[in-house]
Amino acid sequence: MGMKVQQPHQARSGGEKSMGRNEELRKKTEELVRQRTAELREARTREEKQQLRGRWVTDADALGNAEARKREQFQRSAPKRAARVNLLGKLENTNTGLELEEREVSDRVTQDDVVAAVDLQSKSKKYELVLDKLGPYKLDFSANGTHLLLAGLRGHMANIRWKDFALNGETQLKDRIDDAKFLIDHTITAVAQKKFVYMYTKEGAEMHVLPSMANMNRLAYLPRHLLLCAASTQYSVMQYMDISTGQELGTKVPSVVRDPTSCMAVNPSNGVVATCDLRGLVKLWSPSVVDPLVQLKGHKGVIDDICFHPNGRFFVTLGGDHKFKVWDCRTLRALEEYAVTYAFNTIDVSSSGYVAMGGGTNVQIWKDLFTASRPNSPYLKFGLGYGNIAQQLRFCPFEDVIGVGHSRGFHSLLIPGAGDANPDFFYANPHETERHRKERVVSTLLDKLPPDMISLDIQVPGVNTARLAEYNENIRLNKKARAIREKKERRADKSLGDAAPTGLLVGNDEEVDEDLGYKERPVTKELKSKKEVAKERKMQKWDKKDSADKVRSKQTMRTSKIAQQRRARMQRLSGAMGSDDEEEKKAEQNRLKRHRHEEEDAADDVRELYGRRDEGSSKAVNRGKSEMTVMTPSVKKNAALRRLMG
């Protein structure tokens, strides 16, 4: 029994010892943890103070407050966390389009293949409108891409909200329609008809008629300047109009335009209008400049269409020589030139850089034309079907859709990757309500840029022109005052000689006269010859005449000049004829004079012969004399010499 009592006592004493050791170890560990925590807290406090002192918090008491340090640390790390998370600013991948399998060619993909691969919402964007009676049709999309405008050549016009296929308005104008454009928004349209340009509401009601824009066939709209530009394909004229005020400005007359316009486009970055003609020239215009800003020789023949890139750095021209060129707006040089096999007549550029061309029943899509990749074949090819001759095509903003107006209606095609992956809704919002639309119209009117800012040079908007003009005028006056002071100093040195003061600061004329005490010399009279004086008087009389007198004087001068020319020509002709007669007379006189001299020489020879002969030969001499009377002087001389020798 003793043994049984003893064993629990021994076990209890051993357990108490182990528990005591564990408690001591735990206390030591807690003490070390408290010490280490205090050291870390103190080190962190020193680091925070060193980091924040003089940057965010300058108060020493605030640095000693843990809450203040924590708040400042949070404020400092907030931008980094926002940049790291960046859920709102996260951009979509711009590498969109078709995902092809190995050895698959993109231009073999049809519209049926694209429709089969997209969702139901995108499938509804592929549709066709059959309008085979009043075509061919031209089209235009609104700035936000929600509305479609169709204008047939034979007078049919329709305004459609195409996403839900709601017809806003439809009308038959019973007149030829050459072009149509949306203006501020989808509620106002401008239509170039056979005689004048008209403005209509979305329901088709006529708002205005613009008689100054007569016989215009091409329209262009400048959204930032609220300007409507019109040009003619028959006459060499061009006209700008401010649609907010109705003011006409920047009329280009035939002597400036020179050739009728075949196509027209607007640079969205600076508002410069580009026109093309039948000779292959590209002309860039501004309403504040009379002559074209730039003239380029684009193609050998007619240029069918021209279009600018949405960023304004490039533009593409499509010529009748079966070529299209990519141009740089900064260097005004052709970057690339491609030959096409089809006869295309319309072209457009999407917001992502896709280039679409249409002609006949064919539509081609080119990709990466504005990069260094330089493609050698089209990205996609589509057919419109038999009899559907393409008239005009346009990309829909904010959508992977292209609209094609043709001779038998309208086609909507799906182009994967054509829309911008990260659109900017500041200027146009496809999700806007009616209230937002009205507010945007008001803000557009308030933010309208003046026409003087349309230039090839990319300028920063918001320049105070009044202050700039004042600054330039002050510079001019300072230069003029400096020149006057230098001139006064030179005159003072010349007139006073050694007595002239050094470092003279001359102000106006009164101060100069008071300080220097001399009178300025009069202006030296310029010596001119009598001819120069007569010429100046003649020009003064000419300037005093009115336009009618000048015309009559020019006609009189022209008539007198023609008479003088005729008189001089007759004198030359008569002088030539008289010179021939005089030469003949002189020749005859010389011949007679020569004969007379020969006769005198022969007579002298005969007299000598008579003196040498005796009287016995008088008969022979008489016979010779009788013979000489019938001989010529040369024969006489020869006969006398023979007798003398005999």
C-alpha cells in the first residue's frame, strides 16, 4: 500500500517541475516578442518620419502622431494602388479581327462564315435593304453611328435608326439627288439636288434652301467649325457656309478652282478640305485663303475618291488608272502605291485603320496600310451579288460594320476589327439620350472654332489673337523707335562733330531739338532725268483716269501699236524692192563705164599706130579704120596689135 501511495506523489512533483519550466520559457518568449515589436515599431516610426518629413507633413507634432503618419502613408500609396488595380482605366486589346487557323487564308472567309461565328446581337447587324426602283443609293452615318441616311439618285431619301430598324422619316423629293450629309446630328440633313442645296429635318420636312450653292454635286461637313462645304462637278466653283449663322464665306471662283471637282473629303484633325479633279490633281483648301494651300499631282488620270484617316495624319486616293496611293499629310508624299485589278470608284477608312474599296459588285478590305508591315494582298473580299453595282461605302462609327449603297439598295456587312477597341465618347456617344443630345448640340455651338484656324499647320487652340496682334505691333513700334534713335544719333554726331555727347538716348523729335539745339535738315530732293519725270507724270495721269478711260486708252494704244507694226512691215517690204532696183542700176552704170574706158584705150592705141606708119600705108590704115567702125572696141584693140606685130 505504501508503494501505491508513493508513486502518485513522485509523478506530481515531476509534473510541477516541467510546468514551471514551460511557464518560464513562455514568459521569456513573450518578453522577447514585446521587445522585438517595440524595436520594429520604433524603427518604422523613424522610417516614416524620415520619409514624410518635408514632403507631405511639415508639422513636427503631426509627425509624432501615429494616425497622422498612417493617413499620410495611405495617401502616398493610394496612386500606386490605383495604378496597379486600374479597373476603370483598363483598355481592351487592340489586336482584334479574325482568328485564323494554320494555313487558313483570310480573304477566303465569307460573310456566312463571319455570321456563323458571332453572337446573336452581332448577327442582327448583317442585313440588306432591297430598293431597286430609285437607286443607286448614297449613304451617311451620324457621328455616333446610331442613324443611317440613304439618298437615292431618283429622289428617295430615308432617315433610319438602324440598330432597332426604326424609320424616323422617309420622303420622295421628286428631284435628282447627287449627295447627302448629316450636319450637327441626325435631326438635320443637307442634300445636294439638281439645282440647289436644301436642308431637311429628320422627318423629311424642308428647312432651308441655299440659293448661293447652285449646281453643287459634292458636300462635306466640318463638325468642329460648323461649316458646310459644297463643290460642283460641272463648274469650277466651291462654296463655304456657316450653318449656325447662315453666313457665306470662302467662295472659290472658277479662276482659282480652274477644274471641276470629282470628289471631296475633310481632314478631321485640322478641317482642311481636299478636292480632286479630272487631271489627277489634289488641292487642299481653307476658307480664309483664296488660293489652294497645296496642289499635288496624285494620279495620271481622274481621281475617283479620296478619304482621310480619322487621326488626320494620312489620306488615301483612288485613281482611274487602277491604282490607289497612301499619302502622308505631314510630308505630302506618297508612302505606298498599290495596283488593283478591279475598277473601284469609292473608298473609306475606319477608325482602326482598315481601308475599304468598292466597285462593281466587289468590296475589298485592306489592313495595316498605315504601318510598316506593307501588305501585298487584301485582308477580306466580298461580293454584293449580281446586279448590285456599288455606289458608295462607309464604315459605321463604333461598330464592326460597313454600309454599302448600290444600284439596288443597301447592304450591311460585318468586318471584324473595323471598330475602335477603345472609343472616345467625348465628341460622340452612341448611348446618349435625347437630353444628352440636346446638351451636346449646345456645347458644340459654344465650342465652335473660327474658320481662320483652318490651316495645314497643327496649332494649339485657344490663342488670344488680339493679344498676339498687340504683341506684334509693339515689336514693330520698338524696332521703328530704335531705328529713329540711331538715325538721330548719327545726325547729331555728324552735325556737332567732336562736341557731340556720347551715349545719347534720343526720344521723340521735341526732345532731340531741345537737347541738341539743331534743326533737322530737309529731305534731299532726288535728282531725276527728264524721261523719268515724264514717265511719272504719265503714270499719275493714268492713275487719275477711270476704268472706262483706261479701257479706251488701252484700245487706242493697241490700235496705234498695230498700225505702227503694219507701217514698219510695209517699209521693210518696199525697202527690199527698192534695193534690188538700185543694184541693177549700179550694175548697168558700171558696165557702161567699163565699155567707155575700153573705147578710150582702143582709140589711144590707134592713134599711136597712125603716128608710126608712113604715108604709103594710108590705104591699109583707112581700110582698117573702116573695118574698126563696125568692130567692137575689144576687137579693134586686138586687130591693131596684130598689125603692129606684123
